[in-house]
Amino acid sequence: MTTIKRTGTHLSKLITTIFGLAILASLTAQPASATIYQFAIPVSSLLTAITSAVPSAPDKYAFYDVFIRASDPTDGGVGVFMTSPYNVNGTPYNTPAPSVDAWTDVVNGTNTYNDGIFAPGDGFLSIHFTAAAGITRNPLLTTNTAAITNTKVIDGKIAENINTTYPNATFMVFISSPGSYVGQAVQLEFYAVAYKFNDVAWSGATPTKGSVFSGNFTEVAQLTPEPISVVMTGGGMLLLAIAGIRRKRHIK
């Protein structure tokens, strides 16, 4: 009986220690000064926002670079502005059937939520979406569905309209900010760089590159799912094992 009582005491101390470690891990898993928010932007919504910034004949343009960031109050607009400073990160646009002919974000930083670069003529860090390296086609964002065919070659590659090829695609944007924005329509700023063609049929000479349009749109901020702490997971498994051992002893 004496041995059993001592074992129970040791188990109680072990359980207390595990819970203490679990609480400590939960407090240190994410810095209290910042929260990571995710924005799921449908490719169709992004294209609508971009072409709304084109003053006329949007079918003459095909966008190959897009920069996205949180809007600053100096940009104007009526949406919610995220507290600065913030860090940014993007992921390849999400498709039902991933293709090698995809866009991805261009990483230019040293940690997960700080790969921002500067858009043309802008002084704020942005996420840069563009064609992934080594792809076989030239993926573009454009409203001109008639001009892009299986034989249309632009910059040495067959053009592909990702708006029609992957109509359900989503651009994922992550922004780390000290403010509280869950469920709020946060204003985002974009800079889009395009080819410009002579006409809507995209005939004639090679298009000019470098036409830049900017504007903003709103997207609802969501919390980024956090991975379960290793300490908490291991602690939980150990508790289950201890519970099983104690149950067996009671049965005996």
C-alpha cells in the first residue's frame, strides 16, 4: 500500500509539471504583440479590382505581376486600415488541380511573415505574385478571354488566362499585425503590371510591357490556424498513457 501511495504522489507531481509546460508553451507559441491574419482573395475578385483601375479598354491589357499589401491611411479609401508596422507573406494561388503553369509569391526575406518587396513607385512592403520559375506557359490575368488561345505566344511562351483556366483559384495573403481585425473588411492595396496590346484582338506588334495600375479593395480578415504545440501534444499523449496505466492498476 505504501508503494502505491508514493506512485500516486509522483504521478500527481508529473501531471502538474506537464500542465505547467503546456500553459507555458501556449503563451510562448505566438508573440503577444502580433497576430497573423489571412486573406483569401478569389482570382475573379482580384481581376475585377484590377480592371476597375483601368480607365478604358481593359481587354487591351494582360497582367503578369501583381503586388498586394495592407492599405495605409495615406492611400485614401473607406476600409479598415491595419496598424503599422506589419509584415507580409503570400502563397501560391490555390487551385483545385495544381498546375506547373502557376503564379507564386516571390520570397525576399528571412522569415515566414516578412517576404515583402516594394511595388513600382510605392514605398510600402508588398507581396509580389508573378509567374513561378521554370513554368512552360505565360500565365496572365486578363478580362480578354477571346484573345488568349492555345497558340498565342507572348515573351516566347504560350499565354494562359488563369482567370478562365482556374476560375475557382484563390490568392492567399498573410499579414502579421499588432491590431485586432478578425471578421473585419480590411482595405488592401494593389499594384498590377501589364502587357499593353495595340487592340483588343492582340494583333500586330509585340505588346509593350510595364503599364502599372493601382487601387484598393476590401477583404475579410481571418485568423491563421495555429499548429498545435509539440509540448502540448506530447503532454496530452503522456497524460493518456498515465491514465491507462492507472486504470490497469485499479483493474488488477
